[in-house]
Amino acid sequence: MEIHEWNKRYRLREHAVSDFESPPTPLLVKTASGLPPGRALDLACGTGRNALWLAERGWDVTAVDGASVAIETLRARAAERGLPVNVRVADLENDVFEIEPSRWDLIAICYYLQQNLFEPAKRGVKPGGVLIAIVHVAEPGQTPTRHSLRPGELEGFFKGWEILHLQEGLASDAPHRRPVAEIVARRPLDS
């Protein structure tokens, strides 16, 4: 979906439950609850359900999305709650946002697939830090698209990393009903 289509979706509040009222992603909650708060980067953050949850728990959060309407919504939601969230409008597909190397204790890429984003995101995680990725996978008999991977493919992007969680199947996140692959991977301390 193009950025102008996402802006239209957010402006019209289409899929309001998933974008505006959903709790944070369960895998992010489970993972971050076991980590000391630090710097977190939420890529393709939408209206900020994960960014807000992290900020409420003391994380220093930067949230990035290409849809300006989503970022405006996130900014307003954070202000209403008195939460400091650094928000950025940036088209991730056109390399507009640079992920600083070894800066982040946690990077989350939830329900967004851009294969060439994995390497810069991995470099952005501090040694010992964690990256969470949740992507849609093609169903049996379907051909993967640019928005989905083949079953078993996600783990290949994290060779040499400690895999803390790896699961494929139906999403445990209520707004998402399609099959997904989830991974939580820790960057080695010596890399």
C-alpha cells in the first residue's frame, strides 16, 4: 500500500479498532517486560500502540512511519497521556530514515515487511540488544508477495543471532488474522 493510501486510511479511520484502539502487540509486551527500559525504535509504528506502551514503561522511544496522518495521531495520543515519544515521518522504503548503528536496545518491526530493512535494523541494535520482527507469511499454495515471506524464511535473516522466540502460524494479535512469522533475536555481544 502506498503512503498516500495509508494516510487516507488513517484520515478516514478505516480499521479503527486495529489502528486506534488495539492494545500493544502481545509479543512486544512479553519481550519488553523482561528487559530493562532503554532506547527503543518502533519502525512502521502506525498510530503508536507499541510506542505508547513502551513510553509508559520508561522506554526512550522513537517511532517512525511514512504516513504523516498516523504520526500526527501518535503525537496527539502521546501528548494526551503526557508521554515523551520522539516521532518521525519518514518513508522507510526510500531510505529517508537512517538507523544509527548500535544505538537501540530494542527495535520493533511489527506487521511490516521490507526485506532490505532487516540489515540496517540489525546494525542499529546494540550488542546484547533485541530485535522483534513480525511479518505475514504466504499461506500454503500461495506465492509470497513483497508484503509476505515464505514459511521458514524469516529466521534466515538472523543467522548468528541468538533466537529467543521463533513461531509461525496464526497471529496472536487480534487485529491480524493471517498467518505470520514472529522472531525475537538478540544481537551477539561480540558483534
